[in-house]
Amino acid sequence: MVEIITLPKLGISDEGELIAWEFDTGEHVEDGDVIAVLESDKATAEVTATASGILLETYLDEGDVVPIEPGRPIAVVGEEGDTVPDYEDLLERGSDVDRKAVELSEEETVTSAGDRGESDGPNRDEADVKATPRAKRHAREQGVPLESVDGTGPQGVVTEADVNNYLDATDGAATIEPTDSDEETRTASVDRSADVKATPRAKKIAKECDVDLSSVEGTGPQGAVTEDDIREQGERASERSERGLTITERRSLTGTRRTIADRLARSAREKPHVMGTRDISIEQLLRVKRRLDEERSEDISLNDLILAAVVRTLGDFPEFNALFEDDAHKLVEEINVGYAVDAPKGLVVPVVRNAAEKSIFALAEERRAVVRRVLNDDHTSEDLTDGTFTVTNIGVFDLDVSYSIINPPQVAILAIGRRKPAAFERNGEVRFEKAITFSLTIDHRVLDGADTGAFLARLADYIEYPGFAIEELNGANRNTDGS
């Protein structure tokens, strides 16, 4: 009897990247242990074991990008000697998989970890070698050919310790072999290549692709040329020949950055974006801010006051607090405001939930808390889900206006620019006041320019005449005084 470990309901994106396995195949896990970590554009989520036993099989490799589907099998836990079910068979069964202890019958198609057509000895192809994710990664980093390593794990699985033992036995250099020479076909370039240290797989690929190893900069142990070195040089050469440009560095999109790119590109393609802007005076709001600083101990920023004004505006214009899904404009009762943050791993949008039910003080406290969790990479999937409207502060980058891309499936996003002087007409006179430019981008399928103008006008009313904030401050002071 084995236990199929499947993806739970994680509440993150459509797909994610498996960042790490916390246990190697063959290691013992306890019920509740974190065995895998997934990352998407929204969160980093942990997958826990639902039974105790030996981690017999992992169906994904680190770096794999998979759909985040509850019930999707990712690993098997059981006892040594148990038969491991076939991955494709489990996928076909889908939700029929009983992940709370699957007992296999003789009629079921199964694959034993020891019955995969693997042959022993150094002639095995590396792709056929059964190895733990950590062993694969370690071997790749050290330039060790897995087909040359004797596995000591369950059913001969190569473990990280086996790779280390191999390196110890060869003094860390046994993977480096001189390039094979053929006296009949040897050329000057091959003569140079014969003196180059390279892994066996690098040698093989270089020979197949007619690559001069002496022209490749090695990044493996002791400067050895690895398979990745040859492929990278080939990609650079291809790009150079196609464009006539020298590519100095390739930065592949991975993890969060790749998922963000996919989502925003899809939003830009599918949503007809229209933007409107308005300069709004913040003179009165700054007066409220100074009074808060003098009378209250809470740390309330100008952005917190603006966020409170945005929440009130959303309450007046529910069509902006909405989603576009299934060809329908869905207005949402809860106002869950996303606040875009430039986190170390890329753009992340933590959510302040039920913002309309919170005082300015509670709103500010929760915004600080969720942003802090994101910056410390300590957030949960719940911190990043169910947003209904997004606010992004571009002023911190010294920008005034932003044509921001809407975070799907939302229908609008508001960008807050930097503080600057702007001209306003007051009682027939033109005055320069401290102001901020607000850029509102809408999904034109469900909102129009008139809606944009009305929303920004109401937001200006709340910010330029912040009676709501003054009333709340007076009420808080009365409660403090006990009057």
C-alpha cells in the first residue's frame, strides 16, 4: 500500500515552478513534513506529506513548470519494496486517484522503481539513470556523468551521497577526460581540443556538433568544459549569426518572473487598455497628515490616506471593484485592494482584504504587515489572492504617469505618481499647489472613458476635501479621551 502525494488547493496561479524537493528519494518522511516547494507569480507554497514512510518516487524534477491542479500527483510515499504506480496512469485517473493510501491491484499498470529498463554499468545513458533531484543537480554542478555513478539508494537510485563518493574516489577530477582522438580525422582544431578538460557528455556533444573545445570557456570543476558550456556557446553563436550582434549575457525567465511575464502579456493581448489621468491637489491631505503626526502615535503615511480615499471611491463605483471572467463583468461585494510591491523576486501584489470595513488606522497597519511579509519572502498564498482592484505607487520611482497593465481578471488599476507642483484654478485665480498625477487604466470591454473621468473626479473630492479622514481622526481622539 502506497500513498500518492498530490497537490492540495494552494490558491495560487494557473501554473507554478517546482523550486525544490526537501527530501531525496529513499529518505524517510513524516506525515506533515514539507516535501516540496512551488513558486508562482503570486506566492511560494509548500506541499506537505500526507503519510509517513519512505519517499519512493518523485514525479517532477526541480525546475519543472506544471499546472496548479488540486489532486495532481507529484510523489509516492510507502515502504521499501512497494510498487510505484505509473505517472501517466495516475494523470488519466485524475480526481479518481485515492490519495489517502492507494492500494494497487495486480491488474493495474504499474512501474517498479527497479523495473524501468535500466542497465547497470557505465554504458547507460544519463537520461535513463534513476537519481534523486538533489543528486541530479549536484552531478550537473560538478560535471559528473550520472551513468558512471553506482547508486546505493532504493532499487539502485543514485543519491547525492553517491555523487560525493564518486568525486572522493576520483579526487574530484575523474569526470575530466582528454578528448578522444582519431588519427585518421585529426585536424589542428582537434589537436587543440585534445588538451582541453571536458566532461564525457561535453566531449560527445562537441564531436557531434563539430565544436572546437579549445574555443569554449569551461565552467566545470578545474575549468572543465561541460555540456551547458557548449550549448550556451552554440546559442550565442546562433544569435550572433542571425542578428549580427554579440550577445554578452542571456537572462532566462524563470519562476516568478516568467509567470509574471506570461500573465501580463496575456492581459495586454486580451484586454483593451484605456488610460485616463488627473492631477489632484494633496494640500489638504498633507494638513491631515501633519495633524495625525502631532496627535496620534500610529504611523499613518500619505499613501495610507490615499488608499483610504481609493477604498471609499470604490464603494461609490462598484463597477471598478470587479472581475471580468467567463465573458461577464462580475461586481464583487468585498473590496480587496492589491498594493503592488517591487519585491526581490519581481513584482508582487499583496492584498489588503475587506478594506472597506477597516478604519484608516487598521488599513495602514494591515498594509504595512502584508508588504513586510512580501519583502521578507515570508508571505502565504492567501496574502496574494482574491484582489479586486490594484494600486501601484510609481512615485517611488520618480515617475508621474504610468500606462499600467491590469492584473487579470481585475478590470482596472490605479497608478500613484510622485509629488509635484501643479497649477489649479481657485476662485478665478491660478495657484500652484502640491499635487499628484493619478493614472487610471481600465478594461474597455466593461468600462468607458466617462467612467474613468467620474471615478477620478470622486477620488479628487475625497483627497482635496478629506472630511472622511478628519471625522475619523476626531472620533479616534474622542475615544482616546473617553469623551
